[in-house]
Amino acid sequence: MKDTTSENEVIRRLMQWAKEQVSVRAMLLTSSRANPNAPVDIFSDYDVLLVVTDIRPFHKDLTWLEDFGKVLVVYRNPIGLQYGVERFAHITQYENGVKIDFMLFAVGFLQLIAEDSELADFLDVGYAVLLDKDHLTDRLKPPTYTAYVPTPPTEEEYQALVEEFLSETPYVAKNLWRDELIFAKYNLDHVMKFQLLRKILEWRMEIDHNWSVKTGACGKGLKKLLEPEIWSNLESTYVGAGTEENWDALFSTIDLFRRVAVEVGDHLGYAYPHDLHQRVVQYLQKVKNLDRRAESFS
């Protein structure tokens, strides 16, 4: 764990609270704050796993969350099953800036985890035992800190991503032609960039780092790990509400995707479908130049 005064105070408070709760049998800190290689700042979550005799009182009554500070807002997961054991999470933001993601499991969970041949990803990414009243964690395997590190895509996965990306472009085009800004932005900024371009950028980043780096949630960390020119090109695709600037952003996004996808494909020995790409771009140009009053596409 990172040795900072504020972090130590939060953890000390968590451990003291858990010692006093008869129903709490074990407490683990997981994720970035339990990974010696992960970057941490003042807004990094405290991911806390609680193993309790009965999770339902903790789900019904939220007053216990106030034991760690003044609660600003809470996202509550419903009770569900994982490994056949009841679980839920309270994602808790405190007014002092601390965010604690409490995951609660019924007793028996750690025994089931320990019986698996491999440590579950959400523990393998990093964990530290803060409290264990019943030696429930004794048989847990140590973390390798390799969870969520991607492996190279197969050729089928590579081609599927390229085709899905190109298949999304006509939606952007027709919604820009219709002057449907929200829909066009959803297709361009969310589907094309956040979902699909981000994936190819992560593959490109992994090539530079020999497939050894954990990809951050929602592209977190890409700015530091990608080549500056690629990141600069990505930044330029995020524009305002104007129709013309969004047309420009669409074509810039397509150009960036092809450039990065070709580099990834060359490295892995996969061929980029240049003919399909060109036909798609020609189609988009035709939509862009189509009169807004047109009654036929031909």
C-alpha cells in the first residue's frame, strides 16, 4: 500500500471500525491502493471487500456508511449472487473527497475463491488483508498483479473490430445530414471513439509495452502511454456542436482509426481492409454533399 498520511488514516479508520463489528469477519483492500505498481492520487478509490455473517442489515440500513465521514452520495447495487454467494456494493462518495467502494459478501465467499485454480481478477489485480478474524484468507493465492492485462487479438477479433467501426460511420453521417446532434454525437463520440477507437488505441499501446500494461477503465492512462502525436490527433476529434466541425471530426476519426489499425495489423500480421475503407469514405462524402431537401440518394 502507498505510504501516505491521508491513506493511512482512512485505512486505520476502516480497520478500527471492522474490529468493532461482530458481524464483520474479514476486510480486504483491493485494486490500485493494494497494487504497488499502480499510480494513486487523492481521488483514487478505496476498494474495500467486507466478508460478513449477514449482508442484509448492511444493505437495508445505510447509517453505517456515516462512520467514515459525511456521505455526499451513494450508488447502491441490489443484492445478487457471485460464486453462489450473496453480494452487493455501496459506491460511496464522501464530502471530504474520499471515495470508498464497499463490496459485501456473505461468509463462505473467500473459501470458494481459494478453491479456484486461479485467483479471481478483482483480487489478482492486487489485494491486502486488513483484518481476518477467522483465518478466512489463509488459503488465498498471492496476487500476480496481471489481471486485466490484455492479450493480442486474434485475426478474427481484429477484423471484427474494424468492420464494426466502419459499420458505425453511416449512422453518424445520416444523423448529421438530419441535423440530429445528440444521436450523431452518440454514434461518433461514444460508439466510434469511446468503444471502438479506444480498443484499437489500447492494442497499439500494448504493442509498445509488450502486452504487459493493465488498461485503465474508460481509457484512463492512455494519454501517458500513447505516442504524443496519436494522442494529439485523438484530442482534435473532440469538437463542439457545429455540423461542419462534426463532419470534419468524423473523417479525422476515421483517418486516425485506419492509421492505428494498420500499425496494429502490420505488427500482428493482419491485413487492413483498405478497399472497404475507401468505399465507406466515398459513401460518407456522398451523404455529406447530399442536398438537405433531397428525396433520393441517387
